[in-house]
Amino acid sequence: MVSTRSRKASDTEASHGIPADTLRGIYLRMAQTRGFEEAAARLFTEGKVHGTAHFCIGEEATGIAVCAALKPEDRITATHRGHGQSIGKGMRLDLMMAEFLGKETGYCKGRGGCMHIADFAAGSLGANGIVGGGIPIAVGAALSQRLQGSPNITACFFGDGATSTGSFHESVNLASVWKLPVLFVCVNNLYAMSTPLRKQANIADLALRGQAYGIRSVSMDGNDAIGIYLAAREAREHVRVNGPMLLVLNTYRHMGHSKSDANVYRSKQEIEEWKKRCPLRRMRERLVSEGTFTEKELDAIDAQALADVEEAVRFAESSPSPRIDEAARDVYA
Amino acid sequence: MHSHGRRGRPRPGTAERPTREITYAEAIREALCEEMRADPRVFLLGEDIGVYGGAFGVTKGMFQEFGEERVRDTPLSEHAITGAAAGAAMTGMRPVVEIMFSDFLTIALEQLANQAAKARYQFGGQVSVPMVLRTAGGSGTGAAEQHSQSLEAWVCHVPGLKVVIPSTPYDAKGLLKSSIEDPNPVVFIEQKLLYRQKGPVPDPAEEYTIPLGVADVKRIGRDLTIVTYGRMVPRCLEAAGKLSEDGIDAEVIDIRTLVPLDSSCIIESVKKSGRAMIVHEACQTAGFGAEIAAVIAASDAFFHLDAPIRRVAGLDVPIPYNPVLEASVVPTIEKIMAAAKDLLR
């Protein structure tokens, strides 16, 4: 399968000069993402959700830790499995949950749902329902940054499935030719819906797909939040100075592709193996073993995350739906 | 600067200034240059638009004036350059993309229809996408099936896009300036066979724009309303001139923008004439003429109709290579005149 040229533990030891506040923020946002999606799944079961959702449970370290390495002025484009990317970029749980429930108070006033959630003020140019569809948008945002003389970058999230789209290949090539400040982040969860990586690509390491366009490309453990944070911080600097880079984060989704997925294409054993590598548990164990936080302190962060989520659910459930007579609003500016 | 609408607009050349004639391609270039000089956010991207000057010469010389950062040659990646334009437009720039042939809209369509057109709506009005996609449409150059199509109906069917097809140098300049200044994605379909056609355009010092969504009555008449656009406009005007020799006085409406459509101009004309004919080069089935016919039929102009609404459109075939075949599959002057006479029988 995928060769993970993962960073050695020694690269990231001592939580490595990372301020405790940053580590706390990463852990909190991962816990919020987990809690958000578990609450969303519960709302599904209760019949309160119209539509679908794509959960990133098991992949939280990717979106959260990469975004933690970005500046607030940096931009991202997110994927259909983008709750962690959005929360990582600083989006609010209440406005996200309201959008998930299709409410007027949601980020997109209930028009887009969580597959199209965006917060331009926070620098999120939107999740995307088209696999690979956001990649050229990110290139364009980075082109703006270049033309406007901005020192900021754009991080572009997509999955392993997207690396087989023409959109990926055209966009990475264009960004490379123009040396634009784009950090391409491939969240490789090993399956494009049901299709395993070995049936998607005749290469083991997706980083090769970036190397083909002459950009630095690195593949690494996608469940190690601290390792990802350090790599992304370095990658941000590389991108700002030298132009685009591809960071492949090898991870796994614990849940199905969407709500209708019966998981017939992978074994229970495989799923259980990956659950042992849960990114939240790994970060917790590491923070405790290195003495950054105590179990009790982390329990308190978990509790805060859950309280934040419950507050978001309350806000969303009590919010009004959009008005039918405003269905045609905002088609044109 | 003034904005010319339909009624009472001063025709170029009627001012004190001497009439200046420039080509349709030059008029488009003037619009691009004026917008780029006035607004540093405006830039161009497309294939061979730099030192080559564009496949049809529209951007000739612009690379020298504005440099490679603002007149950006791209790889052959219609999908990525259209999406990059959308992304740049969402983040403070005003890109103008050139897609060499309108047939390549098929490659750009995912980014145009799923991304650019929907961004504002699906994000709840958070963002606008002020981009223009310029492209060259139409047959008549012997470029055969994959370089000759008229695909305007495809893009008219996507809410969120505006669609413009100018027929004269004057309209091309004024409409392109409005398109660049518009906060929405605009598909601006130029006509290959009109690029070298000359027409009066005011001196650059006399700046003007033409608002989107305003049709232009290119010929006033009382017996019959011909609704058309693009390169069929001069053809319909020629047909109307010949029809007048037979005592038929046709009104010719150039809709200029397909989305938004100036329905009231069409409806008022048909109420006056009682007869409606729609002419376009694109093939007939599900063509934009069907929309115009429906607008007329669903309005109170219906009660003024003395004959069924008539469409004269391209045949439902790909555009063939052979010049005789090629000319035969789009509306000819003879077909237009025959249909008009039939309508007035």
C-alpha cells in the first residue's frame, strides 16, 4: 500500500518548542471536530437532517494541524469531508451546525449545507461538492495573493480520489509554472468512496504525482497531529518563498463515505486496526507522556469541546429556516 | 462617461467628432485596454494571448503595454484557468479569461457552471465572482465540427451566469466594458466572422458603456419583428433591406445579452408588428430561440400575433468542413427572407 515516509519521532520530540497554547488549540479543535460529527450523526439518526454528510472522524489531525500552521490571513479551500478543515480555519461551530441543519443563521443561510460551507472572513473559500473542484479555485486565490503583493498563502485540501482528476493535474501544473503560493494538501484516506488506492493509481506514494510537476512533494503520517503541524509550518514557509508544494497525509476514515455507505468494500479488521491509530488518542497520549498536559487537563478540554458542540446544536435547532420567498436571493450580485 | 440604453441613444458619428471606424476585434481590445488602465485588478489569462496576441489577434500589443503579469499566457488547461479566474475573482481581482474557441467551453464548463456560477448562491451571498470569460463562437471559417459551434444555450441554462453576444464594434466595446465592471461571471461570446468587420466607434476620449440586459432595435419596422443576435444581426439587416424592396418592413431586434434578456423590448415590438421570427446560428433544438418564442407566447403579445412564431436556426447537425455544406446548415439570407415572406402570406 502506501509507503509513508513518516517523520521520525525524534523530529518532533519535546512537543518541540511548540507553545502549549498552540497544542491546546490543536487538541481542542480536533475534539470539537469529533464532537461536531458525532452530534451530526446523532441528528441524522433522530431524523433531523435532510441531505447527506461526509464525516472525517479518524482524519481530524489533517485539517486541524495544517490550519494551525497557517496565518489567519491565509486562505483555504476545503473538501466535501471538510468539517475539520473549516473548524481548523477558525470557523464557528454554531454557524456550521446551523448550516448543516439548513437554517437561515448558518454560514451560507442554509443554501449550501455542509458540502458548500464557507467563511470568507475567516479565509475559507468554501468546501466543495465536486471532487477536485476546489483545486483551481485555490490556484486562483494564490494568483490574487501574488498579484496583490500579499505575503500570505492558500492551502488547498483534497482527497486521494481527487489526484486522479484532470482538475488536480491542470491546477498543480499551473501553480508550478507560475510558482504560486499554494500548499496542496492531499488527505489520503486510502479510498475514493469504495475504490481502494491500488485501483486508483499505479503508484504507491501519491507524492509522486506532485514531483511530476516539479514541486517539492512529501508523504507522511496523517494521524500524527504534532508531526503534521511541524511539517505544515515548514511547508508554509517553503510555499511562501519558493512556490507550491504537495503534502500527502496518509490517514483513514473510520466512518463510511457518506450516510448511505454500508462499508462492504473493507474489512472490520482493517477499520479496527486504524481505529487504534486514532489521531486524538495519539495526541493525548503524547501530550501526557511528555508532560505538556495532565489527563485531567485534557479531560477538561474534551468537556469544553462537547459543551461547545451542544451549544451549537441548541443554536442550530432553535434557528429559523430560510423563507421560501427568498429562494431566488443571491443568484446574482 | 455615459451609458447608452436602447431608447434615444446617440448613434456614433452623430456627435461633432468625426466618425471613426474600427474593427470588432479592435473595439474589444480597446475595451480591455481601457478597463486595465483604469483598474489594476483587471488582468487577462488565456492561451497564446501574450506575445502571439491571441488566436484571433484580439490582444495584440497588450502584452507589450501591460506585461506578462497582467497578460498571462497559460498552459492548455481550460478547466484550471477558468477555475483560477473564479478563485481570483472571489479574492479581489477582476480576471478576464480568453477561451480560444467557444467549443472549449465544454472543457471549462465544470468550473464555470458548478463553481463560478454557484459560488455566490451556495455561500449565502458571502462572495461575488466578477470574472469575464471571453470566447470566439460560430461557424464560417472552415474549422469544422470542433471549432465552429454556437453553444450559448448551454451557458444560458445555468443560473448565476450572464451571457453576452455582441454584433457590432460599438456594442462589443460598450458591452465588454460593462461585463468587466459587472460583479457576476459573464460569458462574452465573440463572433469569429465579425472580428474583421468595421463599424463606427466613438473616439476613446468619448468613453461609454452599454448596460447588460438592454436590447437594441437595429432597424425599425412595422410588419414583422425579427429577433436575433451575434453574426445573424448583419445578415438579418441585409435580409430586411431586401425585403423592403418587396414592400415588407421588418423590425430587427438585436438582443445583445441573452441573460438577462430584455423581454419587454421583444414583447413591445411583437405587439406592434403582430409577427415574430427568431433567427440564430445555433442549432434549433433547445436553442435560445425556443426561449425567446416562449417569452413571446407567454406574454400579452400572444393576443397580437397574426401568425405562428417562426424560428430560423441552424440545422441539428455538427458544423461540416466542406464550405458549401458549412454555409448550408446555418440560416442564409435566402432562408431568412423566405421565412419572412411565408410569415406575411
